[in-house]
Amino acid sequence: MGSQAISKANFDKVFNEAVVHISRLEQSFNELSKTFSLPLTSSSFAKIVQDPVFLAFSDQIVYRFSKAQDTIGAKLFKAYLLVQGENVDKPFLDILNSLEKNNIVNVDKWFELREIRNEIAHDYEDNDSHGKDVINMIYAHKKELTKIIEAITL
């Protein structure tokens, strides 16, 4: 198998991984939306943390958003550029700029997604207000991940 075929196989693997994370993220929001209006209120989030099933959905949202953002940023972007024959041995901002030129990602929006990912690093369960805010931020920005996946297909 040639290096181009290996690059394409790696891209496909990473792409599918990102799609799974985004799909599970959407499924969890769909399950919560059957009972709660989105974005969440403080009282609805308080009910979520008291119910193990709803809490599992909210944990899945946080986990899958984080994993999707990490997978796309750390693996998929480079895999895509390698298939395109580009050098990926460069600073991440240069990678983002290359992708922005190809209408795959908006650099500013990507950094917003990264900021949300960094917010998740703070344990959202310790503070109900923070937890609600994290879920609502993910809800407001999750479509950006889907846009990237739709734009990056080969």
C-alpha cells in the first residue's frame, strides 16, 4: 500500500471516529430534549444531576464534545492535509489557516470551540451553574463541529 493510500485510510479512520463522537453527542442532546427545554435552566439542570439517567446523558454530552473537538483538532485536520499532499510539520495556527483557505474551518470559531473544551477541564459537576453553562455552551456551538465534518469530507 502506497503512502497516499495509507494517508487516506488513516483519514477515514479518524473521520469515522469524529463522526461517532458527534453522533453520540447529538443522541444525548436528543434524549435530554425529550424532557427538558434547551438551553437548560438552573432548575432543569438541578433535576438532571439528581437523576442518574439524565446525568449520564449530560456526562455523555461533555465527554463526546471534548472527544470530538480533540479528535478533529489533534488528528483529523492533519490527516486531511496529508491526503491533500500538504506538509503538516508546522505550527497549529498554520494548519488552521490552511484549512480556513479551503473553507473547512473558521479559525476564530475553532478557538471558541477550544475555549469550551478548556472550560470542560474544570469539573462541571462541582457547581450547578457552571455545569448548566457548559452544557448550554456545547449546545450553542455543536453545529460548528458538524459543519467541519461536512466540509472536510474527501
